[in-house]
Amino acid sequence: MTKSILQAPTRFNGSLQEFYEQWAQQVHINYQAIKDFHRAFCDYYLGSENPVFLIRMVRGLERGVTVQNSKGYQLRATDNAPAWWIHYQLFTNKLHENPSFSALINRIPCHMFQVQLPTNISQSGWHVAHIFDVKDRRTDYEYWDRKELLWRTARNIHPCNYFYIPKIDWQSYGGDPTVIAFFYEIFQQLYEPIWDEFLNLVNGQPLKQSRNPQTFHYSFPKDIKETAYSRQVKKSDTMQNRPNQESRSSFGYKEIYPYYRLCFKAEIIEPLNWDDEFCVITPEGSFAMSKRDFYETFPNVVKSLSYQRDKIYHYSVIPKKALKFKLS
């Protein structure tokens, strides 16, 4: 049975320490899995003559295409797909299913659309942020030497460089020095036996502590007005984001669930009768419709590979046809 990835909270008010203990800690990777990956990473990249370096895409490169630069090194550009894929492999203890680290590198998807997994950290509402930046303004990859390609690859795919925050308002928190310093300190303690080696791999300098967990507040989302519907589902975040039967029926819906964007979950919708209604609560408003409405208005979603195979489909931008279902 696949280990479940906890759904990210739709809102949170409290200190960073409380956020970590209640939520982020539940999706972090255990030390042994991190250690095994680290050792294999070092053996492959430090011990191979001509390894494939997985770097973040820059101008002039295409995701997934292996090229050789002017110095003779192999590099392959990616987006954030490796972070999602590697998290799943280590979180579910599947690292050892690969015959070698070289085979693992070749399996890592380079494009988000290529992430073929039963579930992943992004689908569960989490943004994968980085302690040390994976990109800068330099795009002269033709002249990057082995040392630079190594630290760029380590920042891109080494799980010690990942921390997880809810996607809601991730732009504000993913690059916040206070948040980064907090997770740096947590990881330094968790992964202490390999931390100095990791810093050397990513060409990273120790970060100074810059947090005060007693006074610092972390809120998701920080500007959403609480509604009767959101009050009903806040308590359900720790129970797979599903309100109980009494709270659902009190609003006339068979199902109510929150998500960070308009999302259709097959596991919730498909068991419903045609005229049963469900409600999706998002930062941009609540949307309620019957299963029949859903099938008639969103036939492309119903037929999509994402909905059929992964049992989930969500929009990055609310489509106009959904607005008639938005609750005032």
C-alpha cells in the first residue's frame, strides 16, 4: 500500500515551529532515505567520469534533452519535476527499486507533465521550495565547469535542499529569509551527519538564525475572509480535509472539501448520485454543483487522463464556465 502524502492545510495561523510540527513534518523524508540518496548521489557524481548533470532550465536549453557543453560535460535541463518525483520515491521508500543511481537519474522526469505517479507532493497542495537557489541570472551553460554543474545539480535534485509549504501564497513564503533560515536550522539538526557534505555539494554557506517562533506568524491564506463554509471545513484539515456528515448535510451538500484552487476529485464525485451536490472551497471562492452539472459543463475534465487515472483535476485559472457555480 502506497504511503499517503498529507494534504496541505488551506489556512494556518501560528508560529513556524507550530506549522512544522503540525504539518510540514508529516511530509518530510526520513533521515535513512535521505542518507541513502546522499551516498548514491556522491558516488555517482564524484566517482563517475562523465555523469549526466540535471540542472534547472535556462535560455537555450530544452527540458529533457541531453546536450554536451563546450567543456565536454553532459547536462540535461529540468523544471521542478525532479523535486516532486524524488520526494515520492524517498517518501514511499522506493529508492532501492532502481538497479543503480545512473538508472535513477535516467528515470527522473524533466517536465512536470511527465510526472507519472499515483500521487505526488504537488497534487497534495504543497509547493517544493529550496533552501539554496536553483537558478540565478547566469545562462552561459556552455562554459560551466564540472564544479559548477555539480552544485547546480545538487541544488536541483538533492532532497536536503527541499522544504515544503502550502501552495497558497507560496510566492511570499518560499523565498522569505526567515522561513528559509528556519528550515535550514531544522534540517541541519535532522541530517547532521551529512550536512557539511551537503553544504559542500551545493556550494552553500551556513545560514544565520533569523526567526522568533514566539512572535512570527505564518498564515495561509493571509487575505481570505472567513466564510460560513470555510469555518465548517477548517476543522476537517486534519481529517483528510473532509467535513463530517452532519456538517455537510447542514449546507445541503453531500460533500464539501477545500483545495488551493478549483479542483475536481474523482474519489469524491464519482460515488455521488446524479443530482447530489458537492462544494469546493478555494481561496477564490466556493463553487457548488451537482454531479450532473459537473458532467455536462466539464466533459473535458471527465475525459481527461488526469481525472481518469490520477483521480484529480484542477485549474490554474478559474474558467468562465465555472463562474455560474460560484457562491456569493
